[in-house]
Amino acid sequence: MLQIISTENAPAAIGPYNQAVRHANTLYCSGQIGLIPATGELADGLEAQVRQAFSNLRAVVAEAGAEFNQVVKFTLFVTDINNFALVNSIMSEYVAQPYPARSCVEVSALPKGALFEIEAIVALA
């Protein structure tokens, strides 16, 4: 059985999807960009967008009763792979060792002109 996860502490879905869906002991989180939940506007600049996207995703994970140390896989999307080192640096502020699996993909564009997006798969107890 599927359980829909939604929180006002992260931006509402901007299409026909949910913030996250729980199936059994796995949480599948939709992508989060650096939208500020209170305003619906993108944070200003790459660093602020990365931090906001991580905060948004953390809010969704928390709504499911989990924490980032339960993430088994992150997928990161960047519009410029040259920003990889900055993204890694910020990620290390949100995630401790042992690190989860991760992919990072350069894409030509993201919703609303975002510079960064992150999604996750979380193992729930």
C-alpha cells in the first residue's frame, strides 16, 4: 500500500506528483529545487539554492519520520558540472559518513530556471 507524504515545510508539488511516496519500508522522494516554501520563489544564486533544496528535502524526509542518515541514494542534478565541488562541499554539511550512494548529472535545464535539484530514496525502519 502506498502512503503519500506531504509537508508545508517544503514547496508544494508544481505538477501531477507528490513530494514523496512511501511503499513498505522505502520512501521515494521527488526532486526538490531551491524554492523557498513561504514565497514560492527561488533562492538567490547557486549556493543558496543548493542549501534550500537540501533543507526542502530534509523537511520531506522528516515528515515521513526519517532523517538524512537513512538516505540510501541521492540523485543530484546540476546545470553546470563545474559546480560539482561546491555542491559536494554543501552536501557534506547535511550528510555525515557513512555517505549514501549518489549520482550527479549535468542537465540542460531544471524547472523554474533552478540551478540544482536533488531527489532521494530513503530506507525506513
